[in-house]
Amino acid sequence: MNATPFQGGSRLTGIAGAVAAAALGLTALGAVGDPRQALASYLVAFVYWLGIALGALILLGALHAAKARWPVVLRRFLETIPQTLPLFALLFLPIALGLKHVFVWVEPAGLGGELAQAVAHKRPYLNVPFFLARAVVYFVVWIGVAHLLRRWSVQQDRVGGHALTLRQRRLGAASLPFLALTLSFAAFDWMMSIDPRFYSTIFGVYWFAGSFLGAFAVLAIAAAATRALPDHFGHHLNADHVHSLGKFLLAFTAFWAYIAFSQFMLIWIANLPEEVPWYIVRTGSPWGRVGIFLALGHFVVPFFLLLSRDLKRDPRRLAMVAAWLLLVHWLDLHWVIMPHVHQAGPAPSWMDLTAFVGVGAAFLAFLVFRMRGAATVPVGDPYLEESLRYQPQ
Amino acid sequence: MSARAYVVAEFAAEAPLLAAARALRGRGLADLDLHSPVPLHGADEALGLKRSVVPRIALVLGLAGVATGYVMQWWMVGVDFPINVGGRPPQSAPAFIPITFELGILFAALGIFLGLFGLWGLPRLHHPVFEVEAFRSASVDGLWLSAAVEAAGVAAVAAELRALGARQVEIVEDGP
């Protein structure tokens, strides 16, 4: 076990940083010609990667709340993913500056009919100053929790003992309701309000379900990628750790399907004029084929693959399924946000790719950068030994 | 069918118990079992147990439940007695999913519950090895091995178990 602070990764940070700068620069160029498309593509990429950071933060809080001991060995990596949240606060600026290109409620003057009425009715909530103030609150809560949990954990590397474990557990458990509420309202603000008529109370959980699954997928891929590197957590995982990650992937694949179907069925069966147009566009037009593909690719196929015990215990194959899940999770958010811009059907743009790669590469660069200065495994945690011996049954 | 007997042997510790199971399995005895009041780590490997078939039972019955749930609704409200619910067509797949899901879960759960009973040999309530008075300690503090043996080999197996360190060895005839 390497207790010295990690100092490597500068090459990966450099390459990912350069890719991020190039891809985000291209997206910015695209915004000059077609700001609506650029902003929408950017919004998909933003909520995709932000969701994964938040999913990791909520998982960290939940593991502390459960006093979980087996995941201690992978906890430092899990703590570091949400350290990218300050980056997302910065990446939120383009959205704040270009609000009017995506959110119709920003400039309601040109709207007519029921849309104008809906926007006028929701004015006390959907207005620019309150929208931005809420975003500030969300980021303050997220960054605060993420910062404290990791700081205490890193401090424990030096001092050891149980006191800091208790502190992390208290904050981890206490933060969960606040994380849940801020995540839910962020989903309402940044994705649901694109169509001001539409409302679904479960919408935040829908974003969470995909993002939480994404966080597990990132963990599984990182575990497989660092398997041969003695400095990193992947090297210390045994087959039972990998198996448990696989079980979580299976469980939350089913959870995503459960939530996605719950939202769909309630709206479909109630058939209310405010809600149902959202699904008419996404299931009726050529977007419906994307929806069917999601039901198969985001649920049926990964669910049956992940039933296999052998696959769940094989880091390489598990990482391949995880990569597939990350891919279809992007398609899921694309299907949620893009039909508002392209009502007639899917119209892929090169900016979808540059925004996704740009934000993703920035996320990766910042993540690796933030890994520096601390051990890659919580070496001061009293439960680390127990975690390394993990063998259920 | 030739007569069979059970040889049961008590061991003082876990290691010789598992070693004895491995040794008997090496002699070609397949019908072995271990009895212990606490979980035995390594017992599956010592007995050469294969992966449990319970997950497969659950999968097959779960899929059967899904098919039953869907076909039942498809036939009842779609074909046999079409009902107009809020103007939706009789064959409305989304409305069928919750029952389909529930029946899948129910069948899988019942499959696990009853399948385990079947694998345990229930409703058989008595077993010849219960004839051994000392065997009762298997649910208190005794570590026991039982082997089903052809009548001809009983003496050899009993001798081998003693050689392997058994504290006591008993022979029970199978049959009425």
C-alpha cells in the first residue's frame, strides 16, 4: 500500500486539458453560427458529466451513512470525483450567459397561447435572478459537502484514528437530504424548465437514476483501468469488490428502468394536456425510435448481461458493459433535452460530439489533477484492512 | 438396488473435517455432506459442490411469470372481453407492464422458495442419520461428516474415517 501522496498523472492532465480546450473552443466557434444548437449540445454534455460527479458524491454520502466498510479501498477515488464540482461551477457560466437560447421563459414577450400563460403563471419561480441564485445555492451545497468529506479523509491519512471516521459519517448521512433536494431542483431548473408547460415530480430522480448508474460505471472502468498500476485503487481490488460493483450496476440499471417507466406510465395514463406533449414528441415522432432503443439498450440488454456472475467478477468485461451504459446514458439525456430543439426528429450535430468530448476531457483533466497531493487509497482509515480482506458470505 | 448405509463421523475441529471430506471424495465417494452449527468456510470446495441451480430456477420462473402476466392481460382485456378504459385501445402495452413485472417477481420469488425446499429434499421429515443419538450435537457444537456408502464398503470407510482423526464413527443402515 503506497501511503505517499500521489504526484503523477501530469501527462494525462496535459493531454486531456488540451483536448478539452480544443473541443470546447470548437463548440464556442459553433455557437457563433448556431447558438441554439451549441447551447443545447453543451447543456446535454454539462448535465451528463455534472450528474456523474453528483452521483459519486451521493454514493459517498450513502456509503458513509451505511457505515460501509468494504468500499473503503475505492473511497479515495470516489471522494475525488466530486472535487470536479468547482470546475462545473465555472462551466455553468456559458449556460448562464446563453440562457435565452435554450430556455423560452427567459424572454416571454414573443410567446403566445397557453405557453405564454404557463410562463406567466410560473414567473415567480422561473425568472433569471432566482434561477441564478438557486444555481449558486446548489453549487455551494455540493462543493461544501464534497470538500469537507475529502478534507477529513485526507487528514485521516496522517492522523489515523476513529474520530474523523465518525465526522465523515455524520456529514455523509446529514448531507443526503440536502443533496437530494438540490439535485432534484437542479434537474427541474436545467432540464425540465426547457418546456415550461411540462412538470413531473419524479424528474429529478430520473436524472439521478441515470447519473448514479453513470458514477458506478465510472468506478468500474477506473477499477479495470488501474488494475495494473500498483499506485492506484484498482490494483487492490479483489474479485468480490468487482462483483459488488457489478451488482450495483445491475441494481441501478433496473432502478433507472423502474423510474423511467414510472414517469412515462403515470403521464401516459393520466393523459393531461400539460404533461403529455412532452412524451408525444419523444415517443411519436422519429424520437420514438430512440426511446425504444433506450428501453432495449439502457435496460434489457445490460440487465441480462449483468445477470451473469462470471461477467460481474471479470473487471475487463464489466468495464465494457459499464462503457456501454455510459454511452446510452448520454443518449438518454440527449433524448430528454434535444427534442425541444429538433421537434421533427433526431438531428445529430457535430457540436454534440465536441461539447461532450470537451466537457468530458475537462472533467478527466481536473479529476486527475485533483488526485495529486493525497494517497490514492485512504491509508489512515481504520477499516482499510477489513476492506482489503473483503469476502462476503 | 443394493443396500446402502450411512457412515457418520464426528470431528473435533474444522480442518480435519474438511480434510476428511476431501480424502473421501478422492476415493470416489460422491454422496457426502457436512453438518455444523456454524457456517463452514471452504465446505463448498471440500465437498466439490457445483454452483447452485437456484439462480437458474429463479430466471426461468421469472421469465415464465413475465410471459404469464403479459399474455393473461393481452387475452383477457384485449381479446376475450375488451374494455374501453379512458379511450385507450384494448391492447395498451404500458398498462400491462406493472402486472407483468409483479408476476415476474412473484414467480421468481416462489421459484426460489419452493425450489430450495425441493433441493433440500422437503417434505422428507426424517433421515436415517437422525437415528444416531450423538448426531444431535450437529445443531449444538458438533462437526459431523456423513457419507452414503454401498453396504460392501462400509467397514473400509469407517476405518478410514477413524484414521483421518474422527472422534467417533457410527454406521446407520438405510431402509425400513
